[in-house]
Amino acid sequence: MPAVRTLALIGVGLIGGSWVLGLREAGLVRGEVVGCGRSMSNLKTALERGIIDSATTDPRVAVQGADLVVVAVPLGAVGPVLGTIRDHLAGDAVITDVGSAKGRVMADAAEALTHRYSRFVPGHPIAGNEKSGAGAAFPELFRQRRVILTPAEETDADALERVTQLWTAVGASVTHMTAAHHDDVLAATSHLPHMLAYSLVDTLSRWSDRDEVFAYAAGGFRDFTRIASSDPGMWRDICIANREALLVALERYMSDLAALHETIQAGDGARLEAVFRHARDARNRFLTMLES
């Protein structure tokens, strides 16, 4: 597998930084990694940790001569960034992203990149945690994790293969699917759980006895609500970008939650146990599948 000649990382956070560290560990970064971001303190951290070799706040400067451009910025910024760098890209540059709502990203990319759109490979690593910034990056983040690529009909086969190989090199299992299918799946498996965690913490924080509620919260509460510590701005953009699929998921969940409310109100213990048993068994099957 050919190494990356020069890598431009626009948005030096947990995901982009971890991918670069993984590629370095795999020996697939032959030349310079240029980091680009708005926060000089975060870029300084990335320099100190060896994630990047040089830093700039100008995306046009960052992509000069780069054969791989990784855009790891919030969803709402992807289109503007791509429009800014389009006329400054190297002729052989492959551009990819890590956003979690692919329909929105691909529409923005097609408009911003115009004739360079075929070299854009939309991607989404199904990995991460509630931490952010260059200080949170680590090279093992993607090992035994899934990465979904959602190529368009126009996507160059060689660009798609290149990005697939680079994700595989850091230990990820790569899947290709349509953007629409990706957004439906992620609305249910990632976006909805984040909404539930944020909503629960927000609700409890406004109860009159909130201090006592949080004081007696056990490990289960901390585990369930951990993702409510994620970046609010990032999740604002995700909700807006994938709102159609997310609304469908929310409506289905709200219907089931209303049914659960009625079951508890009726004191139907048999029905409650059936719901809990089904949920437990489904989760155990899911865990077994992950471990196999």
C-alpha cells in the first residue's frame, strides 16, 4: 500500500487526530502532516503530541501539495471548507471527511467541489467518545471498529480504494453503502441515543430536587448519560443535517415509550417483564455479534 505523501488534516480533533496517529503507527505517512484549525492552543497540543508536523489557520495553505485531505470539522462547516480549498487542491488529491450525516455532506460537497467532486470519498468512522480535541486522540481508536463509506456514482474507483485501504490499515472494518441507508441506520443507532441522553439530563437538571437526584445517581446513570458530555455544537449540526431520519426514529421511540407508560399505569407486570426480557435478549445477541 503506497504511503501518504503529504496529509492535510482540517480539524485536528479526536477522530482526525486518531486516524493520523494510526496511520503514522502503520508507517503510512511518508511526508508532512499539516494541521489546520481555528484554535492555536489545540494546534499546539497536536504539534506537541506529534499528530501534525506544522500548523496553519488557513485551509488553502494546508492543502497545498497534499495528496490526502481529511476534513474533520463540524457538519455545518464542511461545505464552506470544501469551497475554500477547491481551487488550491493538488491534481491527484483525494478528499475525504468523517461526518455522521452523509446526505447533507454529499450535497454540500457536490456544490462546493464542482469538477473535483469525483475525488471526494464520503466517510464516517463509527468510533469515538465524549472527549474532543487533539489531546483526546489515540492511535487505537479505530481498531475493530466499523467505518462506513458512502461513495456517489461519480466517485473515482481509485480514490475509493485508497481511502478504504487507509482505514483498513488502522484496524477498521470498512463497509460501503448508500448515503440514505447510512443516515437511516445512524439516526437509530447513534443520533437517537444521544438525543435520549441529552434530554434525560436536561429534564432531571430542571427538577426542583435535582441536586439530590444527581447525588444519588448510580453507575448505570453515569453510563447511560456519558454521551451527554459530547460537544453540543457538533450534535446541533448532526440533528439539523439528519433531521428527517432522526424525526422518524424519535417518533417510533416516542410511540413505544407511550405504550410503556400505559403498561406501567395499568400495572401490567407480565407485559413489563416481556418488554424487559425482549430488550435484554436483544442486547445480549448484539454483544455476542460484536464479539464474534
